[in-house]
Amino acid sequence: MKKIFYISVFALLFAKAGFSFCPNPVDVNSYFYSQDGYPELLKISAPIPNPVIDYAEVWYNIPEGKIAEICVYNFAGVKLKSIPVSGGLGRVDLEAYDLQSGVYFVCLIYEGKNVDSKKLVKK
């Protein structure tokens, strides 16, 4: 009984300090996406659908006139795919039929740096 009390007090203090155990979907949407539902500058959307079977679409938004790449990494950090993208708002269709079942990361690489990443689950 004492253990449950301490866990409850800890969770309450954690929540009062501004931490949350699960994100508020409204906050996540307003932070990563603009009013029209597209990603903000230097962001990518989560792969749709996720988990993926054959293909997934990823929306991106990078500055006009710039070039970036969307890469797929495995869990060990090995780059498996790379798709160059040009500036502006756009969409990439990722082919996932050749990936084995598992967890992957879709990353936006801009000026040599990973500026955003999302998890991709392959069935």
C-alpha cells in the first residue's frame, strides 16, 4: 500500500512540474504542423500508413531553393535508402516492399544534419 502511495505522489509531482506520460495530440499537431495540416519548415510528417506494408507517403517542407534528402535508417543506424528532395512543400512515396519486418527511422537530412526523424514500422 505504501508503494502505491509513493508512486501516486511521484506521478502527481511529475504532472505538476509540467511533464506528461503521454503527449497531448493537440500540442503535438500545433507544434509540428501548420494550420493547413502540412509540416512546418524543416519538418517531415509521420509515414502514412504506419505500419507500412509496401509503400508509405511522407510529406516534407524545406526552404525554397534548397536541397535536402529523406533517408531511411535501420535500428542500427545504417542508411538503407536516400531520396533527394527540392525546396518547398512536397511528398515522397517510400518503397518499403524490400525492407524486412522491423522498426526503421525516416529522417530529413538538411545541410548534412538530421533535422527531423519519424519512426516507421514495417509489417
